[in-house]
Amino acid sequence: MTPKRRQGAFTSLPRAAGAALLLPLFLLGCGGLSLPREDAPAAGPSSAFNTLIGEHISSTFKDYASYEAFEISDVRWVHSTKGWVWLTCVRFTDKGRRYAYALFVKDNAVTEARYAVETDACGAQIYSPFMLPGAKAAPRPGVLEPLY
């Protein structure tokens, strides 16, 4: 009595080895299917960029005036779900906890905004102070705040 062959299964070691060798070639060939890259504009976003970000945050966060230590990162040209856009990250402290918020901007409009996720790389950015009207300033290290 001969064993039954399963349909579609590799029946010999040489066939399995051949298929394993073809897989990397197939994957290399698919690398050319990536999305086309738009070149970043010669100039970065307009000078009103920080104003746009500030307006978005003040209209999105209900109690932003109670948050402290706002900081903003430099902008980066990235590919998002909406295509090629400028990405900036804003960090702030709320009730002693540090948060990062990612904002995606295209054509002088915020197209997407969310609390930062790992792929936004907000943790690896360099930040500078960012003042929002009505928000608390960042405490300066080594300087005591007034007691009144």
C-alpha cells in the first residue's frame, strides 16, 4: 500500500529547497513596487506654520491652558496615509505626565493629528520651546518659581 500524496504539498526536499531559494528573489523584485516619492519642497513650510500648529492645538484640546512646557520639533517631510506631508511633533506636560502629539500638514492645513505613535519618531526629535496663548511656560531648571 502506498501513502497518499497531499495535493499542493512539497513532496521532496529538492523542491522545497528550490522554492526557498526563489523566495528572496521574489521579494527583491517586489521592492520596485514602492510608492513614488515626491521631492520635498525647496523651502519648508510657510512662516505661519507655528501659528497654524498653535491654532490647531488650542482648538483641539479643551483644557490646553492647564498644560505645561509646550515644545515643538523641527518639521520633517514624511509619507503618511494622506501622501507626502510635513510632520512636526509637539510635546507637553499634563498633570505631571509627558505627552507627544504628531501633526501632519499639507498646503497650510493640518491634514491629520494624533497622539504620537512609535513610527512618528517624536521621541528622537530635537525640541524648542513653543508658547501658546494662555498656556503655562516651561519651568526653568534650577530656578525656583515664586511662592505667591
